[in-house]
Amino acid sequence: MAITILKEPKDITEGYNDAYLIFSGTTVINEVPDYAEIMVDAFNRPFKLYPDTNGVFQFNLKELVKVYFNDSESGFEDDSTPPATSFHQLRTDKYLQLVVSISVIGESSNDNLSRTYEFFKSVRQVGEPINNNLLQILHNTEDGTDYNITYFEGYPFYFELQKVENDSIKIVNLGTTDEVTLSAITEVGTLEVWVDRSNENWNSENYLPLINGNNRLEIYQNNVFRNNLNIKMKTNQCGVYLKWLNNKGGYSFFLFEEFFRTTVTGRSLGAITRNSFLNRDENPKSSSFSAGVSVRNRMTLQALVDKNELKMIQELAYSPSIQMYTSTTPYVNGEFITVTINGSINNRTKSYWEEVKLTIDLPEQNTMTY
């Protein structure tokens, strides 16, 4: 007679967490179904399910969602580039509306039901609180409303709003009473709000000027308050700038101190045997020559950070994508290259400040090899 949903994903679900769809039902002529089928757009054939002894079907949507999110040549790396003429742009690769068609099939009839679920390219940890803010910033937070972000002027930097759809977004600087409205958002997706394009930023363009230090902002969606955002701006600083994908599905940025330790490690790729057909009195050089070497650079970084910055930096250990900016000087354009974290992230408390150290491996260097 009907399909009964016993459990399903609610609200916007993290795509890399379990998302069980559990249901029971009968066909339109009240038959006990022999099996059920799940169909989604990305797959040419349905998934066939068989009931347990209580006639209940169970299916984890997680693996299907991962197929959508992992279908990218760049993997987890951020390939976003700054907008050319504005300070915001929409991206559609992180948010997914998944239409699931359910069929229960008996010997001579069936019944059908369609459900739509929302997923986001993110992951939630055990015990982490769930908040219902309709316009979350993709950054760590205690309550889903208040956010603290550090911004280093002169380096590429943006923050992201999880989901917008035909919305008008207003940002108000409480310190100056200046405000801007981000409109003409006509699609569904994640909104990147760029504060700094490396050579142009909110201050240089007199867009929504910030001061050196703490800046208290409020964010509104269609004139409804959503978020408090405290941006701590730091100016005229050199160092090693990292960007990484955080658990919320957004990108975090931080500038580590300009003084760091570098280790260059070379490893032989082996030797190739040779015979020069020389006798010992003809001074043969050797019986082999090098096939080349592989070289890796390792950097040990450090910084003094506050409690909010430490919590953000610790997410580096969870990140599937870490990138380093090749410029260590503000306002000097560079490129982001892929690096990996090596070992643990260590911190030591110094009153208000935390001293944090970590080691990263740079991409393998190009060498001359056979």
C-alpha cells in the first residue's frame, strides 16, 4: 500500500559521514515485496536491495554521495581563482541535491517513492554539535553563529557561506557602519566571499575597509541576521602561507613565521653497471654509474597563535589537501603548490599564546635521471 520511511538524512548532511536510508513497505496491491531498487541519476542501473526478516530495507547513501564529490580531476585541491571584477562568486561543486527513487517490487506489482536529500562536501566528528544555521560559514565554531578568522593582508584570502539560493547577502562592519550587499546570486551553491585577491583587497578598493586588528562584522541573508564574524587582520607580515581543506568543507588560511628550518634529503635511485673494458693499469673509474637521485625538501614551521587559531591549525592533521603559497612576501603574487604534513602538530602553552610547530614535505624535486 505504501513505502514507509523509517530513517533518512535530515537537513544538509555531511557527505563523508554515514547517511542511512531505512524503509519498509508493500506494493500497491498490498503484496510483501520481494526486493527493492534504489536509483540515482549518476548510475545507469539501480541498486537492488533485499529485506531483512522484518521486511525492512537499509541502504547507506554515503558511498553514492562520495562518487559525486570525488568526480574531479583536481581531487580535494582548491582550483578556485579570484573573481576578476568583484569580491564574491558562486561555486557549485560542494553542494549536492540528490534525488533518490525508491521502488518496492513484488511478484505482480510495485510501489514507488521519490525523495530529495541535501549533502555537502564535508565531514563531522563524533560528538561534534549540530547547528541549524541556514547560512553557516565554513570554519570552526562553537555555536554555529559566532566565527573568528585571522586574515593576513596581501595574501589570497576568502571565506565561504555554505548554501545560498536566490539570496541577497549583506555584510555590515559594526566598527565603521559600512556595509555591502552581494546580490545577483541566481543559482544554488556555496558563496565565496573574497577579502583579498593578493594584489587587490577590501581596503585598496575601498569596498568594506578593515582596520589592523579586530573587525566585527555581521552577515544577513535577505535582511535576516545569520552570523557574527570577527576578522583579525594582520598587516605587513612575511612568512609561509598555507591553505587547507577543513572539516566543514571550506578552506582555511594561515601565515606561519618567516623563519623556518629546511631539510634537503637526497636518495640514490641506484646504479647502472658498465664495463669500459679497461685493465687495472688503465685506471678504470668504476664498474657502474649513478641512475640519478630523488630529492625532497622538508620544512619545519612555527607560529605563536591564540586558542581559536590553534583549533583551526590542528585541522591540518585531518585535511586531504594542503597547499603552500610560493610567495613569502605580501602583495607579491605566487602560486599554491601541493604539500603534505609530516608527523604531528605540536603545541606548547605560553600564557595566552600557544607555540605551534609542524613539518611539511614539499613536492618531490625535478632531477636528471635515467
